[in-house]
Amino acid sequence: MFHKLINACTLALFMQVSAGMFTPVMADNNPGPMPLSLQGVPIPPVPGLLDGKNPVVVDKDMAIALGKALFWDTAVGSDGYACASCHFSAGADIRTKNQLSPGGQLSTLPTTGVFQATASGSSGGPNYTMTHADFPFFQLSNPLDPGSAVIFQSDDVLGSSGTFAGVFSSALPNDFTLAGPTNSADVCSRSADPVFHVGAIGTRKVTSRNAPTVINAIFNYRNFWDGRANNVFNGSNNWGDRDPNAGIWVKAGNGTVQHQRLELINSSIASLALTPPLNDTEMSCANRTFKDIARKMLNRYALAGQKVHYEDSVLGTLSNSFGNQDPGHLQLGLGYTYHDMVVQAFNPIYWSYSKRDSFGSPATPGAVAYSQMEANFPMFFGLSIQMYIATLVSDQSPFDQSARDSNGFPTELSATALNGMKQFMASSCSECHIGATFTGATVAANAQLVKSHPEGFGSISNIIRTSSSVVNRIQSNAGMTLMDTGFSSNGVSPDGADIGLGGLDDFGAPLSFSKQYLQYLAGNNAGVYDAPVSAVSPCNFQVAFALNRAGPMAVTFTQADGIMPQSTSTDGCSVPAFAYQPAPAAVKAELANPNSRKTLAVVNGIFKIPGLRNIELTGPYMHNGSMSTLDQVLEFYARGGNFDTSGKNFAAVFQNSILGASPENRADIVEFLKSLTDERVRYQKAPFDHPSITITNGHAGDNVSITTASPLSADLAADQEVVINAVGANGSSTPLQAFDTALGNSQ
């Protein structure tokens, strides 16, 4: 959270850094970037979605309605899970029971798959109910002193309860009525999971990363903690241009249908949306396809088993409650099938082909062949959900609405919150949680915003280089390293607990842009899978990569190695002296050197920097969900993190005297962070209103014994369910709970 990047204002300083003579210094007169209002910040455009000669979407309002319905509909999952099941409270998940997962998603630790005891002394594990005493997952005898004794640590993750999984057999597309479905569960062979079970009874599986909020996620250049939701949407899956076989089926003028590539930029949410419905931890039985989901959903009435408020800001006039405006008698669902909504929302060239075909993958033997609409359902699903998520922008917090003085400081915040903002800047928080979105992960938005609001990206003495480059260069514990823009390590868990951005895609290619950039520089174009990598501009790096000087340098390329002017445009260069790159031969030589300090690209244990808006409502915190309160987060950064990971920023996360010395300053920062809460989010007012949804919160019994079996199978535990009522545009009179409040209620 509180990352201090190297002061990169003068070439002389970079010479000192490159020579290893730099020491991080905390200076009160070097306040860092100014947090900015989100009001008026445009969502990055998606050319071709709504414009051009043949736009993909022809009815924006219906597409948004389709996306909202699909996001909240529990029939999408194999056993009663919607996208919203893990994003139902301020776009996040505050459930407290059956939320533990053993080890990280890409963990290399020897304890992976083995549940740890909790800090409260419980055995923890499946179906355990979390308490205040279980947090944080890493504890020191003095939480402000990194040298004090470790009194507890666990590599468990607080994730999100998901599916029972099993192996998919079929869906039941016609098992519903207008009044609601009698059964929306898929036919799957289900049994107790080898990891998630109590005794011999299976519990729902739990994700191995914490669920971040979807509110404001539309601004993220990539999504998921490891960035695997590509900025380019290909209509088939989350991999963008990386998948050579991805594409959609388009009706041609001669009446035939053709398989074509789709490349919609700034569509990471659409890429993300296609992953959970097929994931056998989150929403699906194994081996289910999107064509199976299409066959299940298209002829169903939207939200057939869930109540929709007649004043729902998107769905109200489409709902069966509209015209019968009695809040005590809300009706189930919409008066439209998903087929009807697709037809109205999307261009007919994507659904009107009348013949059935295999469309690249044969239907189940003996089953009816697929329709074009079924084949293109991933595109309809992803884009409609993206258009709905694009409405979830929280830009009306007290911080956003306050008047500002000539220095840009909000004048209508409390004195404590205003001091907290100043301490937030002085403690370097705003250098990674930067701009109006409070994260460097919103690459395209920040690249535009820096042009009109440069104060949001640093002062003369402490500027954070901000551009459209998807790679930067900073100082980490391991040395000068290339780093994907908007991603970082803060030492919350050891390197092996979850390698994050160090992972690979389904085709064996690195998720990281930084690794690809080195291949690009070496002339290996086959090693570049994402087009923006070839547009990286070294003259906008935080730290010099190559300098036009004669003598050799330890961590910077020079004439002695072989350099050349950067191959990309120098328009808008931050530091013209940095506008060089190593020659391909020089890069190849360094890549072949196992001790190279010039081509370092630390990617293991690196994660997307989260935004901070509505943060008081979006706990637990960190990618592993290991902290329950903002106070714990502030203590974590005051001591400089938990572990000295290789990717932790050299001048970003270290023992912070400003935070450590003053409980008042830490408390004031918390007050400032609370000023980022949009009251519309807190009270679920439009656009944050929603249909009803039934979510699970663990199972009957506890982590020692299961008391009741699921109707799905005697081998599975019965769900404990919580009904979240439908809310209209005017919101609820009851505010949303914060996670730490939910913990208190769970005891």
C-alpha cells in the first residue's frame, strides 16, 4: 500500500542509483503525488463496441441489463453460484465461514494443501468460522517492529467459498417456469473433495486468493491479481491475442457464417468474466463449456428464481415486479428470456444465422447441434457484464465532492481526514496508490489523467513517471528490475507462497509483460504475446535502463555493452536521456549470464496493486485476505511488511518512521481512507442496487462435524444460506457491514 519509488528527477541521482550509492530517505518536504477526484475521469474507450459501421452492441441499455442479470443470476453456476456470490457486498466478499484455503494459488511451499491452525488456537480448515482473534495471519510480538519475535504465522488464504465441483454431465435447460426454476443445478458426478471436507463429508471449495471488489474495476488495464484477464477481449476466453484459435462466428453477406478474430481493447472485464463460470473452484463442475452454459441459460427467463425490485435502476421496467409496486410482494425475475435480451442488445450478424452446426466443437453425441447464438455466448456474456460493471463507478465520496484549495487539498474533509491525506502522501502511499483510481494498475486512465492533472503523479522533487507503457523499471530488493506497470510486491507473504505474476498462461507463455519485453529487446518477436509490449518507452521508466555514455555501469546498459536509440516514439518523453535501449546482442548476452544485473525482471510474488476506494467496506485485505482491519494494514506498512521478498521495492516498503512513530497519524490515515467511501455504495443506491440473491455462508455444523447432508448428494454438506434482499435505485436504509463487523457478528 505505502510504496515509495525512487526519486527519479535528475540524471545525477540515477547515476548514483546505478552505481549502488542510493539510500532511501523519508522526507516530510517531499510529499509525493496528490490524490485526485474520480469525477469526470472517462472510462477507457472500447473502439468497435458501440461505434463504427458494424458495432457489436446495438442497444446499450439492453446490453447493460443483460450483463446485470447474468452477473447476479445464480443459475449461471453449476450449483447455485453467480458472479455476484463472491462480489455481493461493495463488490467484494465479507463472508466469514468456510472461507479458508490452504496455501496460495501458485504456491511452491511444502505446506501447500495442508490447513494451518489459526491464531485463535482453532484447527481451522473447512467450514471454520473466522473470528477477530484469527487476524492477522502474520503476527509479531510488537507489530511495529520488524525485528521482534514472530508469535504466529499461517500460509492459509482467506478466499471465497465456491462450488462443490464434480465432473459435468449436462445442464437442465428446460427445468424452469416463468415463476422460477425448480432446479438450476447442473447434472454432475459429485463427491467429497480430497482437500475440502469435514470427516467424510465434502464442503464447498474455496478460492486461493481474496476476491477484490468489482467496483471501479472497469479502469484496470488487466484484471485478476496476476493480470491474467487480458486487456484485449477475444470473444472466447480471457487470453486475448495469446490464443491463436480464439474468435467469434459472424454471419456474412452471402448467408454463410465465418470464424473471425475479435480484438476489443480496454476490455479486461470481459476477459475476466469468462473465467469464473468455468472454474471448478469458483462456479462450475469440471469440463463444462460456455456452450453448455448457453444451452442452459438462453431459454430461461432472466433471474427466474430471484426477486427484482420494480425500482431497480437497470432492471426495474423489465421486471415482473413493475406495475405491481408493492415492496412487500416483489416478483421473481424479468419478463424476458436471455435469448430475447441477446437479440435486442447485439448486432444480428452474431446471432441470426439460422442453421445449426458444430461451430468448432461438436455437441454431446446425440444432442442437437449448436446455434450461432450458443457458439457466440461467451462474447455476449463477457461484453454485457463488462458494460454493467462499467456503470459501477464510485465517484461521489466525500473526498470527490469536497471543494479544494489552491494547492488541491479538499477543504470539506474533517481535520483528521485532511491530516490523514497529508500523511498518506508523506508516507509514500500515493506513489503506488496513485491518481484518481488510487492504483497504478489503471494504465490507460492514468496515462490520460497525467496530462491534465500532473500534480496527481508527483511534485518537482518526487515525480512518478506515468505513461501508457506497460513496463517500468524500479529498484527492488533483488536490484534494478523491470516491473509490470501497476504490479508490485509488498512482502505480505514469502516468494513461494503464491508466485502471482510469475505464472504462465494456458499456452506456456509468461503472464508478465516484463519477461516479454526482454524477448522483444533481444529480437525474439515470437516471445512477445501482447502487442503493447512492443510499444514500451524506456524514456518514461522510473530508473534508467540504458544511457548514452561510454563507460560501463553495473546495472545500466551503456555504449560499452551496445545501445541504440529507443525503437518506440519519444513523443512525451519524461527523461530524454533515458531514450535508449540495449542492442539485441547486448540483451542476448545478458540473458545468457545467470548473474546479470541488467536484465533483471522480478515477477514471482508480484500482484496487481488494488485501488483503495470504499476500502473500509472491502475487507479482508491483501491478495491472501490475511488482515481484517485497516489498523492492521497500517501496522504492516509501518514495519515494512512481513517478508523481504525479492520483488519488494527497495524504497517502497521498509520500516516507516512516519507511520511507526505516531498512532495518531495512522488513525488519521484510516479516517482519510474512509472519506473514499461513496455513500451510494454503503447504502446500495443506484447504480449499486441489485436483485435478491441467496448466498452460502458455510455449512450446517462446524469444522469438526457436519450435521446435515446436501440435497445434491449425501456425500456433501448442506449449505447454510443467507438471503440478500432485492434493492431498488433508492437503496436500503441499512448500511453495508464492513468485514470486521461481520466477524463480530459471526462469533
